[in-house]
Amino acid sequence: MTPLFTGNWIGIISTVCWILCFYFTLTFFENLRKDDERVTKQSKIAAIIFLSSALLLPVVFNFYLFVQMNS
């Protein structure tokens, strides 16, 4: 698999993580109003995980490419 093709998939996965982060953030606010502590906590954790995945996947991939190009 070429790095360009892999980069396209990283972009798609990152976009899906952004969408899931937005979904769980909205779910968090919805359950915050309903005073459902368990679901609120789970939604907050899921939103944080997907946000960090959306931000870190491209960084890690670009760092990998940088190391491969300079070695």
C-alpha cells in the first residue's frame, strides 16, 4: 500500500472520528439536561477519545512519513 493511498484512509478515518466526536458531544449536552450521570460520563469520555483520535492520527502518520523520508 502506497503512503499516498494510506494518507487518504487516514483522512477518512480522521473525518469519521470528528463526526463521532461531534455526535457524542451533542449526546453529552442532551444527557446533561436529563441528569443521567452514567450516560453523561460515558458520552464525555467517548467524545474525548474520538477528538484525540481525530487530532493524533494525522500527526502520527505525518511524523512516520517524515521519519521515512529522512532516513
